[in-house]
Amino acid sequence: MKSVLRIDTADIRGQTSALRVAGDMDLATVSVLEHTVDAALGDHRTVILDLTGVAFCDSSGLNTLIRLRRRAQDSGGRLILAAPPPQMMRLLTVTGARNVFAVYGSLVEAWQAHPVPGSPPTA
């Protein structure tokens, strides 16, 4: 079965963009993730990835997230993870990557923790 990854813009506030990710983050789809997040980081300092819809993430997905995090940091920005599913949270924890990412339970929590000046608070 072919892996599918869908990435949509969930919200943009100032220099922060939130992207909704759904599907499998694996060797077959990480190029889509990398290209899309790279483009978002080109336009916004901070990118929040809403991972609620991720069905599966393997080591290539994790490595791509780590590379993207480094690129964001190198340009003075951040890559934030919101709502990783249990399988992905285990992968982040077991590999120690949980300690290098800002991880929140939901997109709302991520916005609340990183408010954008001049934006209305989220409910």
C-alpha cells in the first residue's frame, strides 16, 4: 500500500505558521514534509506542526523533523510539535528526541505557549 502524507495550513499568525499533518511520515513521504516545512520556514520564523492526523512515523520521519528543527534554529526560528499520536510520542521519547522539541498536547496549547503579539487569544 502506498504511503500518503497530507499537509495543510491550519493557521497563520504574524511570523508563525501552523501546519496540519495527516498520514504516514515515512521514507516514501518525508520529501513532501521537508519541502513543505522548508517553504513555511522561508516565510515564517516559527512553524507549529499539528500532528493529530499522523498515522505512522518511522525513523526517516523523525530524522526529517530533527533536520527541520535545526534549519529553523539556524535561521533564528523554531519548529514546534503539537499533538503527536501515542506511537510517535513513544518514538520521540525512546530516541531522546522528546527532549529537543517543544511538544504540546494540542495546537491550542502550542498557540497559548507561544502567543503572537497582537493576536487574539485562542479559546
